[in-house]
Amino acid sequence: MGNSSGRPRDSRKGSGGGSQGGSSQGSYPRNEGSYPRGSGHGGSTQPRGCNQGGSTQPRGSNQGGSTQPRGGSHGNAGGYRQAPKYTPPVPKPKPVAPGFLGKPLSDILNSYTLGKELGRGEFGVTYTCTHKDTNEVYACKTIAKRKLTHKDDIEDVKREVQIMHHLSGTLNIVTLKAVFEDKHNIHLVMELCAGGELFDRIVAKKCYSERAASDLCRVIVNVVHRCHSLGVFHRDLKPENFLFTSMAEDAPLKATDFGLSTFFKPGERFQDLVGTAYYIAPEVLRKDYGPEADVWSAGVILYILLCGVPPFWAETEKGIFDAIMRGTLDFTSDPWPRISDDAKVLVKGMLNPDVNARLTAQQVLDHPWMKEDGASNAPLDNAVLTRLKNFSAANKMKKLALKVIAQNLSEEEIAGLRQLFKSIDVDNSGTVTLLELKEGLIKQGSKFSESDIAKLMESADLDGNGKIDFNEFISATMHMNKLEKEDHLFAAFHHFDRDNSGYITVFELQQALEENGVGDYDTIQEIIDEVDTDNDGRIDYDEFVAMMRKGNPGAEEGEKHNHRHRY
């Protein structure tokens, strides 16, 4: 939700340059319009210094012999030199107004043909696109400029572009091919990753081992190490941000989204709360953090790869944050007793709440378990795959539901939240107290109850100082707008409940998911198993709402070639 930021949105996210004028305005061409040296007015050539009759005269003299300036008098056609012709000044081309990215606007359709939609997120849509000359197929992430309503949004996109160019040439990072900006959109053309998400590839396998988890973790930490060595802090590592380039067994895994990434200098600390709940490091919640937080996020991914569930789990986002701050890791439940000690030691080192004691990316790569063939190839318990399937499947349904909610949120709703904070923060201090929040919301005619307002304050005030700043306010109120308001949840539920029966059936779920390319039987059954808590084979409204309010698996972006979650 940072250019990429920022949402340094770099960019969260054009190419093409205008022509340059080289001539000086109003200058004359050298000797343009002059006649041959010493020529007559009619242009005929005369001997140098001659008169019209052809007799020789002293150089520069006229017919009568009197001296004239070189070139003769106006009456002496043989010595007359005409002044240069007047050439009207060539007007300079009007400067082309630069776009958000500081370059002239350009039309992607001159070079590419847009294809089918791959995904839809908070800021735009991702399509396939085909180069008109080479017929090569890429992914095009199209960001709607009208949705970049805040200066930070524009800076994030600009930074995303800068970072992707900066990281180009890295094996496990998607390549940015071109950038275009027109009147309405910014288009990022990048390498197409058509092999599916990280978890999808895992659950499709019949056999899964520590070695497979080690191989995948090595790729992820290599990306972290590469970023850090080039002064880039990712800030939003999660499984959805890693895609395989193709369906081939040996296809490389690549990091695909740098919308919240930023440049950093050694020792630099950051305060803005960004990321995705499950994967956020405790120091990020304290708003004093550096690139070590990327290693924490990679450690969370490794924990999930080994056991199938996140290490810090709760029914609400605030509950997840509380669990992260407590930092208690479960190594006693299945399948952990059968996981190697080396793997557990590595996870503990990556999830050390003490930033100074946490392993660096290089130390993780040097760990024995991370070496080629360093981890056991013995199959892990099938329950791990089952949990991974359920975790991944529920995320897919939630992402689709959030897409519906996002489509029903107006620009005015989002912009209004910012205006609301300004009206409440009457002293322009940048923070508001519970009393100010309550009075401001009542003054605005808000229908929030006192308990709603207290809940909002509690969820937003992460450091417990009794005040919330702008980012905390936006985070909490946008969360309430999207996940607490009944009309939004009801609209999302009815997107699935097509016959208005009050239940989402297997067939209806299949229809909705197939429209988004994730409707295979196994995925549908996994969603039912995860969400259908009363085991009646269908999902009622209460079960749907419970799923939507359980954690936050980075669904702000929808399907993922695209997004950002800035708290």
C-alpha cells in the first residue's frame, strides 16, 4: 500500500521523451538571402570590382571614379549587396506537460496490445499485453491516476518504478520492461509470471519435504539479500508476492511487487506502518524499524512452509498484532515434533524479536539447513499440505470478496476519510484523542456508536498512548469501511449467493471462482472445509462474515500482480 512508496510508489507506480529544439529562436541562417560576393542586383556575375559596362575600375570605385564603400552605392548595380532576406522566427514547440512520473505522456497502444485481465486491485488492473513487433507476451500493471488521490500515492508509484529499474537483471526479481503514462493511467509492462503463486505450486504436489521448503526459502532470502545489498528495503514480503514464471517444473520463482519498497541508507529508521498483518515484524508495529523486518517476514513464510499455518494467528487484525508483540512461537503442535532441529533453530533466528540478535539475510543463507541438500528430503506429514491448501484457498475467496467491496467503495468515501481527520484534528497537531475523535465524529453526523468509536480507537492506537495519528486513523477507518459496514459485506456475500437463498453453495462458489480463474474442484472443497464451520456443506452469511474478519491476508490488492497495503 512505497517506488513503488513510499506507496515510493515509485513510480506506488513513464517512458518516452519529447523532441528537443536545437535552433535559436529568431536567428538568421548565416548569409541566407545574400548574393554572390560582388554580384549585381540582377544576380549576374561581374569581375570583382567591375561596373556594369565591364571596364576596370579601382577596387571599390564607382563609374565616375569616386570612392564608394566596398560593394558600391545603391545606384551601382555592380557593387550592390542586398541585405539578407527576412526569415520569420520558427516558433518553439510548446512544452509537453509532464505526467505524474515527470516525463511526457505516451500511449502504450502504439507498442503493445492489451489482452485479458489477470487481476484487479485497489489502484488498478493487471492485463496480459503483447508487443506489436516481437509478439512477446508480458504483464501490464495499469494504475488508475484518479485513484492516486494523495501525494504519497504518487510518490510510491514513482519509487516503485525506480526500484524495479534499480533491481533489473536479478534472477529472482521480475523484470520491468517499459513504463507508459497517458492522461488517465500509468502502465508498468513487466515480465509475465504465468506459473501461479508460491502456495499453489506447493499444494499441487503430492509429496512435500523440508528440502522443498528449504529450496523455496533460499530463493526468498536471496531476494532479500539482493535488495539489501543494493540499498532496497522490500517491506511487504509475503507468499502472494512470489510467482513462478511458467508451469514448468524448473521454472524460476520471482518477486513481483515492490509497491511498498523504499531505498534506505545504513542505520536509517522508518516510522510508517506498512505491510500485511501476518508478516509484519514487531518493530514495525512500534514504528521504529529498518531492513531487518524483511528477514522477519521471510521467517514467517518459512514457518508457514514447514507447518501450513502462520505463527501469529487471531480472529482479528488487532489480535494478530497482539500475538506478534507477544512473540510466542509454537514448536510443540504437529508437525513440529517431526521437523528437524536445524529448521527450528533457523526459524527462531529469523523470528527473534530482538532486532540486533536476529539473523541477517546473509547469515540465513549461510545456515546449514539452507545449503543445497542441507535439509531432509523425507516427506512431511500430509496434514501440512492440507493446512496450506486451506490457508491458500480461504485467501482466494477473501481476495475475491474484497475485490467486490473495493469496487463498491467510492472515491468520495476514501477522500472523505482524510477530510474527516483534518476536521477532527482542529489544532493541526497531527494526532487526535479519543474525546476529539468522539466529538468530531458526532459533529460530522457519523452513525458510529460509542462502542464503535472506542473499538476504532483501540484498534488504531497501536502504541497505547491514547492518541492516533493520521496513518493510524486512515488504517482503522478504511478497515471499518471495508470489513465492518454491513452494506459492503452484504454486497460481497450476494456476489457469491447468486440465487439469493441466504447461502453460498458449492455450485455458486464454483461459478464465482471460475470467473476469476481459480475454480478447480480441490480449491472449492478446501474453501468449504475452511469456512463452513457448521459442516452443512454451504456457507451462510455469519460464516462468510467470520471469514472476512479473520486476519488480513494482504487482500487489499486483490489478485496479485498489483498492490499495496499502507496502514
